[in-house]
Amino acid sequence: MRTAAWSPASLAVVSAGIGYPRLTRRLADWVAEAVCRSLAAGGARAEVEVVELHRLATDLAQHSAHGRASLDLREAVAAVVAADGLVVATPVRASCPSEVFDSFFAILGDGVLSGMPVLLALSSSSHWQPPDLTQVIRRRLTGLQADPVPTVVVARPAEWQATAHSGAGRLHTCIDRAAAELAAAMRSHRQ
């Protein structure tokens, strides 16, 4: 048991966005808010810690080249490992997630995310996405023994445009479904 049932749930949000505007961070925020609402509906509250990987790009490069982890990088890893649940938001281009996504999750040791409920959110700049990309990213997380929820949130250009005009639609429906799955998984994981 990670935490007592009466204490706030700990939600770590890893945003691997690197461009401007930071659509990936916006997606991560929407997902985190939905998870908090879902937890609150079940009588729990959450403390959210956001890890923005673009701020750690230099630290990740230094770690890759020299094997040294900065204090900021160690704190980011500690926040992720200590969480009751994890939201991972990454932009996808071509057939892979961002480089900072790969670099960050490569430094985590085997089993360090054992049983950790994870919600995966992908921000795509393309209307087309290779069908196996979601599975590739899920395998990277399950390789760390994390437990991804079934629903993957994918925000393509059409969803961003629809959301900008109406504030609702398929994207928010998908976010709410995935958030409910993560909240349920976090409750089970904490027991």
C-alpha cells in the first residue's frame, strides 16, 4: 500500500512537449483536471505535480552522455516514482514520441513503476498516425511494469480545431473516459 486511503492521492503529470504553443502541456492539463474531477466524484482529492521534460532537456542530455543526474532530474524521477497515478502526455511525430520522452523513461530502472496506473495522452500534429504507435509507447511503459489504462487520448489537428470552437466534442469525451479509468485504477492501487 502506497498511501493511507484518507490521504490525498498523488498524481504525477509528465509533459514531454517541446514546441510552442505547448499543445501537449494544454492536453496534459485537461487530462489532469479530468482525473481530479473523477477522483473528487469518488470522494478523494489529488495533489498534482507536473514534470515538464523540455525544462530537463539539458539534464537528460548530460545524463545520457555522462551518467550524472542533476538535482532537478532526480527530483522529477522521485515525483514520478512516488505517485499513485501517472499521466504521460507526449507529442508524436512520424512514428515516435518526443526525444525527451524516450530519454526520461530510459533512465527509470526496471520495475520502478511496478503496478503504477498510467494514462497516455498523445498530441499529434498530423491527421494520420501509424496504427502501431500507441502500442509502441504502451510497450515502453509496460516494460517498466507500469499498468496503462485501456483508453489512450489522442488529440489530432481536427480535435484541436473542434475544441477551440465548441469547447466539447470527441476529445473531451475521450479525456473523461480515460480519466475515469485512471481514477478507478488509482483507487485500487492505493488499497
